[in-house]
Amino acid sequence: MLTMIRLELKKMLIRPISLMLILMILAVNGIILLLNNEGNFVTLQDIEMQRVEQSQYAGKINENWIGRIHETLKMIRENPDNLMSETEKARVRKEYLPRGYTQEHVENMDRTAFLKPELLNSLSYNLLLDAKYSAEFYNHAQQISDMQEELYRTVFEGKKGEDLATKAETMYGYLAQHYIAHYNYNLGWHKLNFMQSLMPFTVGLFLLVTISTIFSREYSQKTDSLILSAKYGKSRLIYAKLLAALILASGIWLTIQVMNLLVIGWLFSLQGGETFVQDWVVNSSPFALTQLTNYIAVSVVSFIGVIFFASVIILISAKTKSSFVSILISSIVLLFPVVIPLPGAGGVAGSIMGETMLFMPVRILIAANHFTFFRAYYILGKVILMQWVIPMVAIAASAFMVTIAIRTVKRHQVEN
């Protein structure tokens, strides 16, 4: 069996297109690792400067920490050296009047309106503002708790609405009242999270090219007759192909993950693993996860996603007789949710479409977005979080599709 698995892996990997694709994917992934949010290449000096500056404010977000941040910000804003000259202040006031502000308002504007541009654009000041925003962590959590509670009690009636509202209120309430958030430099963890969004175009693309032809290629080249008539054709060889495909999927996923960890750890560092993940704009996670535990959770779900992704490809390959058709159908089914933007839809149709997208293999492969919001289902009188339901569904669906693929190949009638 091991020999057959090795042979199948070799067949998938030694093709020129496979070798070229993996080199291209590793190169592109490596280049993106070296870019910042603006698309420019990062430098160790810039990253180290931000790390040192931001690390000054590292610590637990409590009353003392919040007070220190506000006091530091106040001192900077009240420092005369950081304020514009009287001439520049007069020019700024003049600019405000045409915007509809009253003379009284302009005359009594806060000092922050007259801070020097070089201060406003400085790294140190913007990091301090970031710390100030983080000081509102508990207030933001409480606001989300109140909003979610009201939403579920309004949308759903009776016990269902009450239970869902209670679950959301409990989770966000814990963040607001009991959880101790930490602040620190954590740029490396943000970069790792961003790299998850590229999984469909690295891991996914590679699997589409290599696995899509695992059975369809045998059909199109008429070598399926040899497989099905061989001594172990309908048993060991089929299982060897399946195992080789799943091993390949796991291997490329692990390769990209390790590459990301090593490069980001070297370039950005993995400092700040204890910091919170919420930004309360894009990420309003109800979970008391740190950057480290969030990365672990996302990685576990993403691995389930890659197996789910590979299982869909295997089933399509078993059902189609053309390599081209197999690749085409797999690409449409699997990459559709991330490549083609779906038109906005409201009401029941929009709700169903939104829920369906959460269960798509490519979305589970990314995984990072599944932990950024509260979603739960009311099943048999119990509230079950979406983050538990999706992996279970993906595992069951993967097992089902692989089983169907095996039966399909075994029952395949060779065309004369």
C-alpha cells in the first residue's frame, strides 16, 4: 500500500505543470509575506521601530493602564511645541468656517485641531491613538452585548429569541466585565491572519490542478480498464489514490503554514500572542481568544477545510470522464464564493445565501472570518454556535463524498 501511495504522489507531483505551479505559488506567497498593507516591501528597520514604540504600552488593559495612556496623550496635546503657530491656527480656523461651522465653534475648537501635521503623521502619535482606542475594549464589548441581545429578542420570538439573546449577552458580557485584555505589538499575528485569506489562491489552486485529474485522467486516457482489472484495482489502488490525494492536500497546507510562520516570525516577530483579536469594526468576535489561541483555532478549522476542499475535488474527478471538465467544474464549485462577488440580496434569499457561503469549502479553508462574529443555531431547543456546527458538517460531508467517490470508481463501467 505504501508503495502505491508513493507512486500516486509521484504521478501527481512530477508533472511539469505541478512543479511549475508549486514554485510559482511559493514565490508569490513569499513576495506577499514581504509586503505591508500599502503594497510596499517592508524593512526590518521600520518593523523594529514600530515594535519598540508599541511595546512601551504593553500590558493589561485596566484602569491604571488606561489612565497612563490618557495622561500621555494629554501631555503631548498640551505641549506648546506640538502646536501650530498663531498664524497657522488662524488659517485653520478660516478653513473651518466655509464648512458650515459657526464662528463660536471655531473660536473654541479643541487643541487637537491645531496639532502640527508632523506630529499627526508620526508613528509614535498614531500608535498612542491605537492604544487609546484599545482602552475602549470593554465599552465596545458591552455595546455589542446590548445590540446583540436586542437584535435576537426582536428578530426571534419566544424561547428561541430569549435563548439566543442570552447566549450572545453572556459571551460579550464576559468580555466586557470579566475578561482581561492585553495590549502589545502584534503585527506578526495580523499578518498571519491576513495570509489565511490567500489560501484559496495558493493551497486551493494547487489542489485543483493536481487532484482534479486523479480519476478523470485515467478515464480520459483509457487506463481505467487497467486499474479496474488489476489484482488490487478495485480495492488497494483506489484507496492508495485517495490517501495520496489527502496526503498531498495536507502536505501543501502544512508547507504554506510553516512557510508563513517562519518568514513572519523572522520578519515581523510573533510578539503579542497574548493580545486580544477584536477591533470592533471588522472583527467583533465573542470569543475570549488571544492572537495565539485564535491562530490555533483558525488553523484547526482551516485544516478541516482543506480536507473538505480535497474531498469535493476527488468526488468531481470520480464523476467526470474528462480532465479538463473535472478541473473546470471543481474551479467553479470551489472558487466561486471568493472569486465572483455575489449580488446583494435581502430577505429570506439573502439570509439563505449568506448562511450557505459560511459552509462552502473555500470559506472553511480560509477559516479566519468564522471567528469574527457571533452566530448560533437553535437546534432541538439548544443553542449551538456556528463555529462548532461548520467543522462537524465539513467532516461529515468529507466522509460522505469520499465514500461516494469510492463507490463511483468501483462501479465504473469501462467504455469499449
